[in-house]
Amino acid sequence: MASIKVQDAPANNQDVNTLVNDAIQKDITPLPIQKDDTLLKESPSPLAVPPFDDVEINSPAKVSGPDEVPNLPPLPAPQHSGRERKTPSRFALMAIDDITTLGNVNFAFIAIAEEPKTYQEAIYSPHSKQWEQAIKSEFAQLQKLGVFEVVDGLPKGRKAVGSRIVFCEKRDGHGNLIKFKACIVAKGFLQIPGEDFTDTFSSVAKFSTLWIFLAYVAYLDWDLHHIDVVAVYLHSPLDEEIYMTIPEDVENSGSSHYWKLKKALYGLKQARRQWKKRLHKVLIKFGFIRAFADDCLYIKRHEGNITLLILVYVDDIAIAEPDGCHIISFKSFLGEDFEITDLGELKHMLGVLVTRDRSRHLIYLNQSAYIQCTIARFGLENLTLVSIPLAVKHDLTLSQSPITEAEKCAFEDYAGDIHYLSLVGSLLFATQTRPDIQFAVGLIAQFSNNSGIAHLEAAKRILRYLKSTVDYNLVLGK
């Protein structure tokens, strides 16, 4: 293959034309072209001429003026992949063809695969009317409980925390949609320690306590009920002075207006602690004492005998007692201080389906709806089933973790939209009623810091096992 050496620049334009004509008239073999229209890297030639289709190699280049470039033929058109481009599923949005016109602006309805993340997603979703009604109900609830007062401007030296609306679909133990919930929350991460809050810790009931609580009730055949406290945080007065921006499309009071919070609001760092303190005072007034092993378990005694047991998990309260009369009086008492929803006998709590067989003194706990939802969330519905959660000769070690950048990129390409830590966290929650996967989940959790393809395959295998045993129950009682 002939090559052209780049020499020093000639003194005049005539020499330029002479060099160009001489180069074209020589027998120059075109260099090969890659699919992406770039020259092969291994070519030694410092100058390459693209292939000509309709131009004769021996014909001299035509130059019309001293300042013009020879009219060489254009480069071939770039080639593009025919692969269909679509939005990754993690963004949870999928456009559909329904179009409506509002004024002079066209809006496309957006089908939300999951709960809407913003106000705009909510109002353009298929359930826009339900979400708008949920926002109105939430705002009315805040006004009714006196959570805020509107102020014009901020005191000197004070800053307001931001706000947003969080949308949530509440479902029962079978995964059926039962309620659309919109919560106006504060952006607590903007709070200043020592000024906007001090203590933040607030305990929740342990799952081990829940197991013992339900086993005790099943063994003694006690009545078991469930109540939900409406807007729990909104009942708790604040000790600090906090200002918040008004959420989008909730109230048109102008940009200079703010909310001065008088009670705790979702998102504030101290909100859960304030609610726990408020509920504790009410329960002590009714005669409860707090258990030593778990301060979310409360016990009431009469003449040395236990007459009431309650277990608190934020706004969910499970109530148990031997004869049935004390539950009614407790619900009436609690309703004087809070707005509550009487859910009757306990059937669903913390995402766990509770089924009871009183004739055999047994309680069954099942997370089938949660497991199916988890499998769908990670897009693994078509996985083949397996009979054990972990391969017999798994041999999972740190040596299987990616080290080089190429290995890390290969793992990211293989994982796709699946986030390893998110998958491990979902499996950890499933262990609450599935002790048969605890060892396997504990093993794959050891590689969360730097997971590889083998570790991800082991995590997927646990989901395959859960899919094949989705109807398994944790049995408590005799």
C-alpha cells in the first residue's frame, strides 16, 4: 500500500495544488473502513483516502481557486443500529398513545408502572382523579388538626425547609389496591441540627416480638384485633419552631408565604419520636406498662393477670385480650385522643398476611403478595423454578468480585436494571416469614460491597426458590 508523507508546508498555493494532484494520480489503495465509519487503528498510513464510487482515480482533482479545497467525494453515510430504543424499566414510565388537548398545549397521558414520584406524574396518570382527591383529603386533614399556620415571610436568620408530596398505593395482604394515599412531607434533610431538631431516635416493634406475641395469642386462643391510627405524626406537638415552603399546587398563597409548623409532619427528623412520646403518655394514662424486652409492647394487668396486650408499629396497633370486653373499652379510649380506623380482627400487618385457625390454635404468616411484587419489580417473572435456595456446591467467594474496570463494566451490563443492594434488601425482608432462606440471604449479603456475576446469580436463585414456594407459611402456636 502506498503512503503519503506529510512534508513541510509549501511556500505558495500552486505548490499545494501540485502536491494534491500528484497524490491522487499515484496508485493509492483505499484503506479499509470499519462499520462505525472510522479508519482501522492498525493502519500505518498517516493520511487515508476514502473509497471512491463514481470518481476515477486517475483524474486530477479540480481546484477552482487558490483558496478552495479539492472536491473530493463525500464520506459514506453513518450506519446506525436497528435495535429498538426504549426507556429503562427503572424509570417506571411508559408513554401510551392517548393524547388530549388542553388549550393550545398537547399532553400525553403517562401510564405509571409504579407509584408516581412527582405531582406531574400523578395528574397525568390513569388514576389522576384519585390522586387529586387524595391530595385534597390530606390538605383538609392538616387544616383540621391545626398542623400549620400561614405566615408572611420568615423571621430574620431563619430558613425554611422544602416540601413535596409523596404518593402511595395501600394494598391488603393479597396485594389488592384498597386506597390511594398522598402525604405532604417536609424535606427533613435540610433541617439544621441543634436548631430544627435535637433527638430523633424512635424504636419500632421487632419481628421477633411479633412472632412471640402472635404465638402467645394463638396458644391461649385470645381475641386479636387491629386498629390503624389516622395521620399519626400530625397528632404530635413540636418542641422546635420550624418553617416550611408550601407544597406545589396545594395552596396558592404566593411565593412570600410559608407554613409555620405547629405539629410534627412526615419527613421531619423528629416526627416519629414526637409521635412515640405522645402515644406513650396516652397509653400510660390508660394503665399500661411498657415491656422491658421491647418498648413497643405494652401490658395491662388487673389483680396480677394480664388483661390486655398491645404491640405498636408506628400507626399499626395489634390488640390481644382473653375475653373480648377490654378491647372495646380500649378502642373507645384511644378514639378520644386520636382518629382511628377499626380494622376488626387482625388479617394483615407490616405487609404480612395473617390467617388464623382457632380450632387448632394456630396462626399462619404469609408474604406471597410481597414476594410476587418483588419478582415483578426486578423483571424476573420468567425465571425457571428450583427446589433449594442455594446451589449444593455454590463456592461463593470474594475472588468472584470484579476487580478491573472492564470486569465492573461487564457486571453492570449483565445486571442491567437490577440493583444488587436493592435485591438483597428485598430478600432480607422476606426472611421475616421465610427462615428457610435466611442462610442463603445472609451469604449473598456478605458481597454487597463489591458483588459479581456469580453473586447476582445466587441472589436470583433465591427468588426462583421463593417463586416455587410462594405459598409457604410460617406457622405459630401449638
